[in-house]
Amino acid sequence: MFKKKKDIEEVKELNHANIKGFLMDMNSFLKMLSLILIIILGGSLFLAYKAYIKPPIVIRENAKGQIQVIKNLLYNDKVTKLEINTFSKLFLRRYLSLSSYGVANQLDRALRMMSEKYEKENIYSIEKNNTISNIQNANIREKIKIKKIRITKIEGKYIYLKVFLNIVKNHFENKKITIETVEGHLVLKKVLRSASRPYGLEIAIYSQTILNKIKQK
């Protein structure tokens, strides 16, 4: 009896030791697993941060309609005179060089360069005046010849420019040509650079006055 009781106690001690050893092994395994997960999480956060702060690769169109790929674009509102000139020419060509066969797409591209407020104003005006259908029905093609773009004032985030250009309208039906001499006033707003604003600029307002109009046969 005594021996049997002793054997039972030894078995219990052995089982206790096995369980204790198993728990210690599991505890060590879980500690190692937690350490590995922390390292993986830290690495993921680091890579995510690097991806977040890395400037994007931007594809943009210059004033001549050529596609440019820009790497390591800096996020700042500092713009050069060359960028101001290129951005202004690009907008004017999209906004004023309209064709009966592509007016909707041309205006859409010009609208994307505008500030939110000015874009809404233009959309309202286009819809109210049936601009797209009127140009489509007119059967014309317009081209602009920019004579001069001059910065008149820079005030805070706004850049004021005066523009001189000719709008040449080709009328396909009667084969007439109309040339309008225009003085325009363009206001640009400096914004944070982004994929949609690679120049760091947007159009705040544009207005123009027709100085002269010539019709040629």
C-alpha cells in the first residue's frame, strides 16, 4: 500500500514537472513569437512611413502638349517663373483652343486645372449657356497664338498675370477665318504640390477683353 502511494506521488511529481516544463517552453515560444511580430510590425510601419513621405512620380503635360515624367517631386508651394509661364500657356490652350470635334474633352481638361470655386462657376456657366452644344454646332476650330504673358503682381499665394494673344477661328462651313486680338487677366493660386497639381498652381480666375476682331474670307 505504501509503495503504491509512493508510486502515485512520483507519477504526480513527474506529471507536474512535465506540465511545468511544457508551460515554460510555451512561454519562451510566445515571447520569441511576440518579439518577431514586433520586429515585423516595426518594419511595416517604417516602410509605410517611407512610402508616405516619398514624393510621387508625376506624369504631366507641358505647354507644347508633350508628356513629362517627374520623379522626386517636392511638396512645397515654391514655383519658378518657368513653371508659371508653362502652366499658364497650357491652361490657355486648353481653355481657348476649342474644336467642335473635341470641345467636351478640352473643357474637361481645363476645368481640372481650376480651383474648386472657379471650376463650379465655369460648369454652371457652361451648362446654362449650352456652350458645348453651341461650339459643336458651330463647326469651328480655334487656335491661339500667345504673344506675351507678363506677371504684374505677386500677393501672398496669388500671382496676377496679363496675357496678350490672338484667337484664330476657322469656320469649316463657309471657310472663313476670324481673328480676335485679346487682352486677358489671369490669376493663379499657389497650392501644395500633388499628383493632380504637379506645378503647385491652380487657376483662380480668368477674364478677357476683345480688343480687335478681323474677319477674313
